[in-house]
Amino acid sequence: MAAALAHPASLLALHQTARTISATGVSGFDAVAGGLPEGAITEVFGAPSSGRTSLGLGLLASATQQGKVCAWIDIDDRFSPAAAEESGTRLNNVVWVRCRGNAGHGFKAADLLLHGGGFGLIVMDLCDVPRRVLQAVPLSYWYRFRRAVESTPTSFLVLSAEPQARSTATLLVETRRAGARFAGKPRFELLRSMDVELTARKPVRAGNGSLVCSAA
Amino acid sequence: MFAALHNPGNAEAEPALLALAQELTPLFEHTLPNTVVLDMEGFERLLGPPATMAAALDARARERALMLHIAVAANPDAAVQASLRFPGVTVVPAGEEARWLGPLEIERLPLTPEMLETLDRWGIRTFAEFAALPVLGIATRFGQDGVYLQKLARGEQPRPLVPWRPEFVFARRDELEHAIELLEPLLFVLGRQLSEICAELNSHGLATHEIHVTLGLDGGAEDKRTLRLPVPVAASAPLLKLVQLELEAHRPPAAILAIALEAIPVAPRRLQTGLFVPQAPEPAKLELTLRRIAKLVGEENVGTPSIPDTHRPGAFRMERAQRFETSAASPPQRLALALRVFRPPLRADVQSAEGMPVAVRAPGVRGKVVRRAGPWRTSGDWWRSDAWHRDEWDLGLSDGALYRVYWDERERAWFVEGRYD
């Protein structure tokens, strides 16, 4: 007890629970952290066209193929069912919530889905939400989400342009576009694929990875 | 011992026949229209031997002004056939069923048209002729169905009765002394009605997947609603919450004077879950969650997406989320490049040189083209007013992002369809 009082941080360790990390089959992502942590918030952030959505759809496809029921909270109505199916997603295992630009509705929907329980993966797409709107979101929302998800086998994935969940995120991955590949002769080229680099920002000891996102 | 009661009169007397059967025994079968079979096991002590028993039944029927054909036999089907064929009271002695049923026409058996045609070719016209055929031969030509029918013709086929049960109606109706204008007192009444209905459903081992709510409004009009659930439920709490969400989303147009509720009974859901099957949302809870979300974002904005059978770019349907596949399959082998779709597409101002875009300007999108791929021409639905015909380009802009831009030949304009991400 005296040691704990001398080092209060050691008390926090008592409350840290061992999380299950499920391999996703997305090799570049699994190389970063071993997979997607369950009962935790994972955040993937990056600039536009950096591969965030492709990675999110890849993780969605992996979860639905494992037989999990998933939800996609689409704040700005950017989700493409055709792209999801192209990535291998079982669309009938996905609940799609279209918020039509209303971030408040998206956060409430996330709260309802997290508390409803039973989902394998819940994705909240904040990529195109204006910064001023996200800055107005109280940090307590994220603590509430973490509290709701931590005792469940649900993975909560946030896609964004900048880190939003801050200290509540267990895994934070940055995406960066390394390049785009075009094929064909000049004037008659087609976009073939995009190379994406993944860098784990939290935990810092996690590794890096890379992905190739292929066009249809 | 079984007694068959057949009313050769009109069908309007059927309720009276059923009432008579209910009065005599709770265990009876409604075999055919105007025909019931009663299990008379144990009635010998009360009514005497079969002949006396049949006469007593006839007397009870006459008291109700029913002129019935009554037949008593050792098995239900022999009793039914005898009651259909012979008027008045008939007692078929045990062991003599084949002799009594023998003269009946073969068409009275539930034969398939093919079997009837075959027997007709063989010259078989009566039960007795069919019963006399060798069993092995019948089994070879008609299989087990033929053997079963031959036993029926011989009056040897024992079977348990399928007891008749009245159709249960799970409904409540309350007429109110004072009109209700607020949701809370309305829910109070609905909650009580639902509790009673669910208790009744549970007592019959049933559940419901559909609820009809009828509200009698001030002024004489009626407000009818139907709530459907993806799975049967027999608990009142989730049902009340569903009704509440429905009423909150669509308020009644006037004060309420009467409340009627009816639940459609179905067999309850039985599910065997495995230890290693991934978890899925509990259906009733998911329905409530989705209704709550629908209240926020609109019903058309929540559901499961599906892709219709068309090549039209961006086509999708939103369906009700209810059937999930929990079986595991192999994970996808490659990661697809995703397009973030702008809905509706952004009308763009595109500068071109030598037929190729060199700069793009649209709401939130602005830059010079640094890399381009295309054009990729698509068209379709030319026979419809909303046909499409466009040239697609994949453009890398100076803002660092990749976009899909297209020239719409019908609109004669450029649009940004989405951003690759």
C-alpha cells in the first residue's frame, strides 16, 4: 500500500484490463498492432485520399465475413454500398446510419448502438466533418463511448482527418498515401491502385505497415 | 372407441356441431367440414355399450335440432367413412370394419390422381376390391402411401386425433370516459393492455410478431397503425416501447376516446446458439435501437444497404435490418480502393485542354490536375427518362487528393462524383 501511495500511477494499472485483439486478415493493419482491439476505441486518421476509408471498409469486410454484425455511422453520407461490396463486405450484416451532415445525430446514434450491444464492429466516419464542429464535441462523449464499449466484445472504429478520441483511443493509426499507380499508355491511363503507409501513433511501440488498395 | 358426427345439412350449422362436440368431450377432431370425430374412450361407463352410446349422441343432437349421421368405430377414419356413407346411427363392430367399409367407392380415399387412374385401369372400384389386393404388390407399386391407403380401406389404420382448438384472439379494447390528449396516460392504458395480452400469449406458449393499434379519435375517425417485428416477442416491455416510439414519431391527429390493441399470435422463436458463433444484437433490442435512431435521422436513413440489379452508378436500396448471416467465411483477399461519394454529385467548373481536364473547381474541391486517367464512358437505361451517359475521369489534383469527375452528356455539365480514400 505504501508503494502504491508513493507511486499513484501504479493504481491505474490495476484497472487496465487485458484486451482481446482479433486478427483482421488485413495484413498491413495486423502488422501495426496485431489486429483490431475488442472493447476499445480505435482511431484511423489521415489526410483526404490517404486510404482511411479503404482501410475502414477492409476491416468492415473482415468483420462481416467472420459473421459479425456491424454498423457504419455515416455523418456526411459518404458511404458507398458498391465500394463496400467490392471490398468483400456482406452488406446484409451492416446497419447503415445516414446522418446527412448532422454530427450530433451521429454521436447519439453511436451511443445508442454501443449501448444496444451485440455488434462486432461499429464504425463512425468523421472524415468530412468540419473541424469547428468536432472541436465543439465535449471530451466526455468519448469517455462515455469508452465506458460503453470496454466491457463488450465490440470494436469501435473512428475514421477522421485528425485524432478526435484523444486519450480514450486504445489504438491510433495514421494513414498516408505513398503513391497512386496508373496503368496504360499516356492519354489512355486508368487508376489501378493506391499505396498506403500505416503508422501507429498509439501505442508508440507498435509497428508500421503498408497497404495496397486496388481499384475495381 | 371413436364416434364420428357428420351433418349432411348446410354449412351454417357447423358452429352448432362444434358446440355439441365441445359439450360432449374436450378431445375431438374437426376432420372435415361438417364432420367431427370424438374420442369416446371411457364413455362406456357413462353411456353404456357402443349402440347405446350412439343412440345417446343422436338424442343429444336432436335436442339441438341437428339431424346427424353418427358412426361409432374402433378407429377414427373408419368412423368418418361410415358417417359419410350411412345415414342415421351406425355401429361398426370391432374387427368388422373391412366388411362395413367394403362397398364404399374407391374415390372416397385420399388418392392422388395418378393412383386413382392406375386403380381405375386395374378395375378397382370399391374399398373391398382395393383391400383384397396383396400388400407386397401395393408397396411395390405405390410405396408406403399405398400401404397406408389400403389400411384405411380395410379400416385398420389407427391414429391419434388432432384435437380441435378454438381460434384465440389476443385483443383488448377500452372505451374511455374522457378523451386522452397526452402520451403518458395513453401509454398507461396501452401498457396494461399489452401486459394482459402478453400474459395470455405466454399462457398459450405463443408470441407475436405483429400488433394492430386502433385509436378511436374525437370526432369519430379512427387512427390505425400496424407494428411489425423481425422476430416474435412475448414480453410487454419492448412492445410498449415500440408503440411509444411509433406514437412519438407519428402523433394522433386528435384526442383519443377508444384504444384497441390486437396481437397476431405466432410460434415463439427458438434458437440454438453455439459457443463459437459470433454474437449478434438481440433482435427485439436491435429493433428498439433502430427505431430510436430512426426517430433522430428519419426512417429512410437507417437500415441495411443492398445493391439493385443495375449498372447505374451509385445505385443502392435501403432495407430493413433483420436477417444477419453469422456463419464465418474466409476473409477478403485484397483491399479495394474506396470512393467516398458526394450525394448529390458536386457540379464543377472544369477547364479542359485538348479534350482533357486541366483544372477543377467545385464546392470544397479546387486544384490543378496533376494526374489523370480516363475517360471511361458509361451509359445505360436509355429507354427511361432518367438514363445516364457520362465520361468518367480519375483525377489527381494539386490539393493532394484523388477524385472521380465525370462529364454528363445529358446535362452537358461536369460533376465531381466522389473522392478516393
